[in-house]
Amino acid sequence: MSGLEWAQVLGMGRHGLYVWPAFGLTLTILGGLLLQGWRARRRLERALRQRWRRERRP
């Protein structure tokens, strides 16, 4: 593809002003959900590990 064709693909005519921000917002939200889930899992693992240590004590 030449430069002009890429510009047409990225521009998408009149629709580019809607499509690219929507695409960026979607990626941002999915990244945030992934990060939130990762942090929640770490907190849960830490809490379970501490609980296991407490209950294991004589």
C-alpha cells in the first residue's frame, strides 16, 4: 500500500473521527480492567497467605 492508501485507511473518510477515539477508549477500558483484576488477585493471594499463616500457628 502506498502512503495515500494508508492515509485513506486511517482517515476512514468521515468516520475516522468517531472510530479512532472509540477504539482508543475501548483499549483504555480493557487495559484498566486487566490491571484492576491483576491487583485484586494479588490482594486476595496476600490475604489468603496471611490467613493461612495465622491459622497454622499452634
